[in-house]
Amino acid sequence: YRADQGEIPVGSYKNVNISNITARGADTTGCSISGIPGHPVENISLSNIHISFKGGRRDKNYSMLVPELETHYPESTMFGSLPASAFYIRHAKNIDLDQIHLYYDNPDTRAALVCDDVENLRLQRTFVCSNSQPDYLFRLINCTNVTVSECANNSVMDALVRLDGAGSEGVRVYNNHGKFASEIALGEDVDKNAVQGKEK
């Protein structure tokens, strides 16, 4: 923003389809898909994505407090190193991730995916990770209408999905496979009815 330009209305970002991508040597920043409060990005689809990350972040208590920076120029590094090793999604609606394959050169203890304030999220056949060592693969914070199915991991962890936030609801987790003690773990502030379906 320039001081002399006056008030500018909030724009929109929607209807994006990205597929058939292979990336190697991705750094520890992670990838962000982020709107701003009250103005979500919408209708984003990622499919058949293969990313090899350098990894190496080892702090299991990594902060979930990511600044909004609503008036900053949007750049991939604007938030610094993200709390997710692969994808950080915030203020978003209608997100579809299918066949996302992640690999790490060095162990990384951050969740592969962190979603905060996301409505209508579908993860399927995704996130087959190697050399990643988080307590859980996906962390969902105040997310609604979520489906996680046919996902897998090959490192031992406590849970496939960690669910946090009193606003969480409509979460379905089923037909997943991997080395996790349980498919889903609930934070203390989550209503037990937020999980609508769960099966091995």
C-alpha cells in the first residue's frame, strides 16, 4: 500500500487447478495457500504433485502463530518458516488435494500439512511421506467439512490427523494406512461430535 492511494477493496483469488508437478530441493519454508480473515481463497485443486524437501526442522513445539500481514506484498517467504513442512493453508474454502507425494532429505518434525480456518477440505490418496518424523501428519485447526481418505505414511507417529479448535466440525477420516497409533487425535477444545466418521 502507498500512503496516498486511498482505500482499495479486497480482491479475490479462486478457481485454480495445479497438477502434474515435480519439484526437488525445496527449502524449509514450506508452501502457503492463504487468504485473509473474511476473504478466503476459493476452489483450489492440487493433484499429482511430487515434492522433495530438504527438511531438517526438528522442533516439535513449533509455533502455530503465523502473522496475518494483510497489508504486505504477497511473497512466498513473507511468513518466514511455516509450522508445516509442506503445506500451510489458512482462510480458504473448497480445497482439494489428491495424490500429493512428499519426500524429505532430512527428518522434519513439523506436520506435513497445517490447515487453519478452512471450509470444505478434501485430502485423498495423498501425502505418502518418507524420512518425516512429526507426531501427526496433518493438523487441522477450526476446519469444517473435511474428508481425509486413502492417505498413508511410512514413519511411526502418534496420529495421522490432529484436530484442534472449538470451531472444528464435520470431519471424516477413513481408509487410511500407515504407521500411526490412531487415525485421529482430538485437542481439549474440540467437541467429540466434530468427528462424523472414522474407520480403519
